[in-house]
Amino acid sequence: MQLTATHINYYHVCHRKLWLFANGINMEHTSDTVYDGKLLHETSYPQRAERYTEIEMSAMEGGIQLNGKIDFYDAKAKIIHEIKRSDKMEDAHAWQVKYYIWLLALNDVAGAKGIIEYPGLRERQEVIFTEADEASLKKAVAKIIELIHNDVCPPNIHAKICKSCSYYELCYIAE
Ligand code: SF4
């Protein structure tokens, strides 16, 4: 079993979204929001790829393989730069970055931190990692495994974020 930052992010956004994604139902290719996000990454800071490194990491935790890919990593300062369009899912973004910091620590790179940048809002948020965060991530990994192996898909959450979710039609079309 392998998990990625997407599982961690979706776990903090909506358990139904996590379940659908983990069970192979992927609508992201049809989503304008996802396309928009990719474009944001490519166009916001064109000079970034020259300054920062893209890294891929993995580690084993409790028999689960954890994988992660950081697009913009400043290896000298040990800072992960994550770009997002909107701060609507701030909490999930922060956990995604904490997951990367944890993965770095599991690969013997201790003391990294993160910066989430919202270029459209001209805002940035610093992300630090504590021992309590590590404990929470371990619990989240166990909970994610339990959730995605459940035969029953969790219910709709009827939240504001549903409107911009790639699963919106699938979740609400029959209602
Ligand atoms: S549309 Fe709403 S309920 Fe459905 S997966 Fe997305 S966030 Fe969850």
C-alpha cells in the first residue's frame, strides 16, 4: 500500500473525496479547477525552476510506503515552497506541506519548514512541523488506510467547497 500527499490533502478536505480518489474514480482530468491549478504552477513564477529543485522521496511507516514529490525545494535553506490559488482549504494545504517535512525528516533531513504562497492573494503562510504534527500524521495515515478500505463510500459533506470539487457532478447529480 502506498500513500501520497494527495491522500493527506484529501483526508483533510473530505473523506468522500479521499475514498473516491483512492478507489480509482478520478475526475481531475475533467476539472477546470485542477487545470487552473496546474497552469498556476507553470506560470506564477517562471524563474522558480532555476532556483529550486524538484525532489521525490519515499519512506516506510508502519508497513505503508509514503511517497512525495516537492516541486520547489530550497535545499540550502531547507524550505519547501508550495503554490496555491486559494486559501479556502488552508488547513489541507498546511497538512500537505507538513507531510513533505515529515518525509524529509524520515529521510534524515531534519528541521525543514514550508512556505505556502498564494500569488493571486499576495499572501504567504509559514508552516512549521512539531512533534505533535508527527503524531497527528501517523494517526492520519492509519485512519486513511481504514477509510479507503471501507466498502462503503462516505456521504456527501454539503460544503461550500463542493462547488469547486472535481467530484461535484458525481456527488450531486442524482440528488
Ligand atoms: S463534491 Fe463535496 S462531498 Fe463530493 S467529494 Fe467533493 S468535497 Fe466531497
